[in-house]
Amino acid sequence: MKTLIKNIKELCMVDRDLKPRIMGKEMAKMETIKNAYLIVEDDRIADFGEMGALKEQSFDKEVDATGRMVFPSFCDSHTHLVYAGSREIEYIDKIRGLSYDEIAKRGGGILNSAKRVQEASEDQLYEDAMMRLQQMIGFGTGAVEIKSGYGMTTEAEMKMLRVIRRLKEDSPLTIKATLLGAHGIPMEYRGRQEKFVDLVIDEMIPQAAAEGLADYIDVFCDEGFFTCEDTERMLEAGIKHGMRPKIHANEMACSGGIQVAVKYNALSCDHLEFTGDEEIACLLGSETMPTVLPGAAFFLNMQHAPVRKMMDAGLGVAMSSDCNPGSSPSPNMQLILSMACVNYRMLPEEAFNATTMNSAYAMGVSDKLGSIAKGKVANFYITKPISTYEYMPYAYGENKVEKVFLNGKEQ
Ligand code: NIG
Ligand code: FE
């Protein structure tokens, strides 16, 4: 199957040198081709260039993109997409002044979702998550990492991971699964947290590995949650079972999580509201992608991660939705683009690099996704007629995506 997308007003995020991630000052650059064509063969990008250079050949399908732009699909490298119910009651508590931490201490927050996930059937979780994936596709996302973490028991964690496995099989999205056994401390383990850590190490990690259910291992390493020592123990066990770390860190405090992530060669460390010079120095020269979650900082009204400082120091930065019922109930990566520009003062080019190439790296798929490059998987979207690519973050709240292609197929 050979498809031509022709008369593209501007083809964005063109990538000729296949770098695995974009660092520092390079983040402000984005190559584009005006009045372009894009050729898709089966599930891959076969060619692209200026319309004037298009050679005479036959196609099975042609799409005229006059007035429209083409972007590589967003890669959403941090989500908690499998969950049951919603938590708008806590949202009201937050408006009334309770902090995320206070809600968690009262058994709300993550434990509230855990109770619902434990009670939900695997089929129900699957159907709800599939519906959210469909929504994501409509907003332009082409790859998504999904965490467990609302189980809190081995049984419920495995149930979540099996749901993610089914989603991987059935959805056209590229999906990676992460075991987040240590997301919160169940009430019955309060005061003897190390026993819960033992459960993660002795049961959850080996079982997930035996069934091949998890690509990555995550821990909520932060003040009030899991300590650096707890985290190190769990990451070591995960690594032994072939799971690379990808952790939650420095959302509540400068808790040492970033240093732990780098020490264990994590693929990413995520949130990072509390990141100082020491943490930035530690990340430099590492393979760990700092990943900022603007939706969670917005929704919880938190201080913002020092993204400009990170980029000035030479780091690459990724951004993802963190889609979850407690701190970021939206799967819309176009909103993340707008938040990147408004709240973190990123240039549109920096925001595109953060939500495509660098977030592809942060979920281990940048060799085949995240940019318009020959040989990469043909996951991209065609916009509605728009004036400039800057319009994408500018017109926040509006869905600018008209057509979506995943694995070379129109959705
Ligand atoms: O990434 N910070 C920890 N975990 C999630 C929140 C999950 C929840 O509140 O349900 C996050 O924001
Ligand atoms: Fe998260």
C-alpha cells in the first residue's frame, strides 16, 4: 500500500540525521518543508520533499493537504491511563484548600483509585482505557506509555498490567507498559513500609517478569511516599528482571530521586518541580531524560520545573500528559504544547521537540517514532487548515487535528 499526502502547507519536525534525542540549544530548532509531499509505504515513511521534486509514480491512495500541516504524532511517555471512575470530589477538596499530600494522608488520592481498581473487572478497565486511547488518537497522539500503580496488591497490579497487554495487542497505538507497584503506601502497611517494598520485590516484580508484562519499572520516589533507599532496592530488583527504570521524582521536594534515577541509568525521571543546580549537574552527561508533566503542575497549581535552566545547561527536556484521575485528567497533548509555551516559556519549536522526539526517547521508541524521517513508523496527523505552526500551541483548547495516520493507515 502506497499513499501520497500532497500539497502539505508545511511538513514539520523533518529529521534527516536520526538523533535519538534533542538536547540544549538544539531544542529551539525544528526543520520544516513548505509546500511538501509525504509518501507512506505500508507502515513506514518512505519519502518526503518539496512538491516540485515529486517524481512521477503511481499511488494506491492520495490525500490533498492543501492549507494543512503535517506533524509527527505526539508521544505521551507518562500516563496512568488504566483507572476506574473519576475523582472530582477531591478536586473540590483541593479548591477548598487541601493539598495533594493532605488528601493522600486521609486515604484519598491514589488509595481512592486503588480501591476502585481492585473492585473493577479486567474487562471494565480495558473498555474504559480503550475509550481514553481513542480520545488520545483524536488529539494526535501516536504512542503512549501506560503505568500500573492503582493496584496496591499483587493481584490488582497484575490485572492492570494484563489490561495494558490487551491494549497493546488491540490498539493501533504503540504502547509501552510500566510496573509502578510502589505508587502509594496501602493503609495496612503504614508504619512498616519496608514490608510493602518487600512485597513489590518478592511478588510483583517476579510475577510481572514471568508473564512478560512490563517493559519498565517505576517508583514514586518522593517526600511522603517512597524513600531513595526503598527506590534503590526496587530498581535493583526490576533491573535484574530486565525492566529499565523510569521513575517519578522531585514532585514534592528535592528528595534525591533524580540522583537515584541517574545512578540506575533510568530512561527518564519525571515531574521535577523541585530541581536545583545539583540535580541539573547530575543529569548532564547521563542517559536519563528529564520529563516534565505540565498538566499535573497546572491541575495541582504547583511551582513549575525549571525547564529553561535545564535547556540552558544543555539538557534535553521531554513533556507528557501524565493522564490520570488525580492530578491530570486530560489525555490532550495539544494542551501540553500550550502549557509548555505559556507556563514554561518554551518556544513552539522547543515544545514540539519535547512532546515528540524527546518524549519518544523517554519511552524508548525514538528509533522508530517522534519525527518525520525516512524509515520511521508512519504515525502522523494532518491539521485542519491553519495559518502557521505557531497556531498549534497558540489556539489552546481547540482540536487542530483533522486526520490521523497510525502505522501508515488512516484512522
Ligand atoms: O504522576 N505523582 C504521582 N502519581 C500520579 C498521580 C496519581 C494520582 O493522583 O492518582 C502523578 O501525578
Ligand atoms: Fe505519574
